[in-house]
Amino acid sequence: NVESSLTEEVKVKKPDDSGQNQDQEEKVADEKQDDKSDSESEDEGAQPKKNVKVRPSTIKDLLKALKDEIPKKVQETDFDTTKQNGTSVSFMELLSFAPSSQTNRNHNDILRKHSKMRKNFESKFEAPKQQIQELIDGAMGTSMSRRTNACGTIKVMAAQKKNATMLINSSGLIKALVFVAGEKVGDVEEDSKEKDRENARLRALASLALLSQPKQGRRIICEQEGLLKCLADILKEDRGEPALHACSIIAALAKTEENRDFIAARKGLLKRLSTILRNSIETDAASIGSCSDVEDEDRDSESTKEKQLSSIRLNACAALLHMSKQCSVAAKMCSDEKIVKNVSLIGKDTSDVLHTKCIEIICNLTRFPGNID
């Protein structure tokens, strides 16, 4: 029994000894392969490739190399690392150098370079359809009730985007809206005819505001004869709903770069926008009602007017912000002391809603070197 147990232990140990021998043989084979790979890497190190530069090892070496070589030459070189796991890593243009800044540039050259050329365009006016022609005739007619209905219909049609292009390209429609918007209104309370005239005027301005939103129609509307004069007069005289529509139209038209110089050429328009931006709420809030015994209905109307005036300020600020992005317009804005003063006062008031927008306007003005001198 003892001999049989000994023979069984020997039989169990034999396969373990053979497994150890296999492991040792595999380790020896791996060491031989490592030696071969090391010898190959040494051979490659002994014979480096041509036109290959080794990446500097330390920051000091890098700075020293930069002092000795031209930046352009450094940019053209490739820095290759040693092979790792059979793959090579290369870095193209490891260092980038900013171009040298030009000093003492002529301000006129800057304006000429960054001025947006007004390309001549041919407005594709089409003969209006019969229904549109009837609306144009009604707006240009002498009957105030018919004019009011025609402008209301155009407003409803302009609210739909699919009709905007058709209305803009209809010959005579924009001219009719500008004509109605520019009419003077008399005493509304005493004369019903003047009240209809006022309603037609508001609807025409609302229609122009809606048609100014599509990008393709802004130049046609902006270059319509008498439009900017009409808007400037409205901002000078009115501070209610007509002024809201006027500021909205200017803000929309100013989004197109070709229109900005054309708008800025209108005398006093930008100054009026800055004045509205500064003190429209204070002036009108005092004139709305200062009596202590104000009824609830009057208070509701007062809050409505305040919301309307805040919308006017918002649109006026948007118009000035778009205009300040144009280099030539920024030079005109900064040359007017009143515009700079009005915008700066709002920018200083951190409690004002338009504080950040006015700071952005000031930043746009400082981009032109001529405004800093």
C-alpha cells in the first residue's frame, strides 16, 4: 500500500514538472524576442532618418532653440517622437506665432477697408393682383373708413410669412403704406374722421414692421422714398404706439449691413434713438398722471403705457446696437457727444434692464481706433 501511494504521488507531480518546463521555455523565448527588438531599435537609433528633428526635451532647450531660429522656420518643421508600441506620433506646427500688429494705421484706410459696399440691386416689382390693387387704391384714397379697412387687411396678410414676399414685391404697396404712415393726425377726440386716420396710420406702421422682418425685403423697404423721414418725425412727436412701431422698423432694417449707412445718413435719427433710450420712461411717467386720487382704471392704463414705453426703449437699444457694429456708423455715433453721453449713462446704471446692451454698444464703438483718440 505504501509503495502504491508513492507511485501515485510521483505520477501526479510529473505533469506539474512538465508545465514548469514549458513556462521556462516560453520566458526564454520572450527574452530572445525582446533582445532582438532592442537590437533593432539600437540599429534604428544608430542610423536616424534624414531631415528629422528631435523634439526638445526641456523648456530651456526649447527657448534656446527659438532664439536661434526664425519663427517661420520653426513652424515649417515637424517634431516626431520615438516609436511606441510600433506606432509613431508626429506634431504638425507645434508652435504658432501671431502676426505682427500694424501700428499707426490711417483711420480713413480702416473705414474704407471695413465699409460695406451698397451693391446695386434691381427690385423685382410685379404687377399686383386685383385684390392687392384694390387695397392699394383704398389706402391711397380719401375715404378714411375705406383706408382703415384696407390697411387692416394688409396687416392681417403681412402677419403670414407666406404672403410677405408677395406683398413686398407688389408694385405700389410699400409706397401706399408709407403714405398712410406719414399723414398728420388732428384732434382724435373731437373728429371721428381723424380717429379713423389715426387707426389707419397705426395699421400701416404695424404692416411695415411685419414686412421688415424677412431679410429679402429690408433693402426695398429701407430705400423707399420718404420712409426714414416719416420714422424720424414719428420719434420726434409721438411716444406711444406709433413710436413703438417706428423703433421696431428701424431695428429690423438695421440688421442688414447695407442699410446701416443709409439709416445713419438721416440727420438726427440716431440722436433721437439715444434720447428715447435715456429718458423716455421718466418723461412720460411724469406726464401720465401725478394726482394722488388715481382710480384703478387709470392705474391699469398707466401700467400699460409703462410696458409700452419699456418696449420702445428695448427696440431703440436694439437699433443702436445693430448700427454700432458698422465701422463707419460707429465713427458717426462717437462723433456725436449726446449719443455717447446717453448710452454711457444707461451703461453705468446697473439696475437698468438695458445696462449690458449699452455696455456692448460702447465696446463696439471702441473697436474703431479713431474713436479712442
